[in-house]
Amino acid sequence: MATNRTFTMLKPDAVEKGHIGAILEKISAAGFRIVAMKLTQMTQNDAETFYAIHKERPFFGELVTYMTRGPIVAAILEKENAVEDFRTLIGATNPADAAEGTIRKLYAASIGENAVHGSDSDQNAAIEGAFHFSGREMF
Ligand code: UDP
Ligand code: MG
């Protein structure tokens, strides 16, 4: 994947609350092009694999339960400086620390249920995008 791409998930809390449209509007208004997108639900194995880097953390079990409890929107986004600019758009992991106007400030309930995922590096964007999409699903 080119380095001008990032990967995102609108997490189960955001989907449950009906925030898909509002969040996609913010993403679009910030200049990201949608390269791939789908509504899907992660299995326990999917979530354990996707978040394997956190498996020793105390919140891992809760994180897997949360991420598998309902559908998510998975998407690959394209923009110059995509990874960094998308992390800025979503705000800090804990919505209490997130800047005004960020997606997490607007839509996240807590550090656990924080509405949206954004890749933290170009390398992880490529790995995470490929986890959810095959080449022929990317436009
Ligand atoms: N998380 C949590 N408790 C914490 C830290 C993180 O439940 O103390 C969850 C939260 O959903 C977060 C995800 O685990 O988005 C991954 O954590 P990370 O530190 O990678 O945050 P992110 O990159 O999503 O900002
Ligand atoms: Mg992270």
C-alpha cells in the first residue's frame, strides 16, 4: 500500500449510536478519499489478531469483547500525509484528552469505547488494510 493511505474502523459504539454518516462526513470534509469500505463484524479471532500488540495489556479482554459485539465500518483512506493527518482528525485515545472538534471528542464515550480507529504508522496502515481488504476491493 502506498504511504499516502491509512486504515480506519468506525467501532461498534459509533455504529450502534447511528454516527456512521456524521463521522464519514467529517472524514470526507477533511480531504480523505475512500479507497475501500465495508460494514462488517469482527470475530473473536479477528479482534485478537488485529490487536495482538495489546495482548498483555489489562484491557485486552474488554477490548476484544467491545470490538466484536456488533458491526463496524472498515475503510482505507487516501490523502497526502494520511496516517498523521487522520490521527490528528480523530484526536487522543482518551476522549477526555482529545482536542475540540476531533472525532473522538465529538463521538467517543470513554478511553475504551472511543468510536474510531486510526493506524499509527504507514507500515501498520498497510498491514491493517490488508487484514480487512483484498486488492480487488480497493479503488
Ligand atoms: N484501550 C482501552 N484502554 C486503554 C487504552 C486503550 O480500552 O487504557 C482501547 C481503545 O479502544 C483503543 C485501543 O484499545 O483505541 C487501542 O489502544 P491504543 O493505545 O493503540 O490507542 P489508539 O491507537 O486507538 O489511539
Ligand atoms: Mg493504536
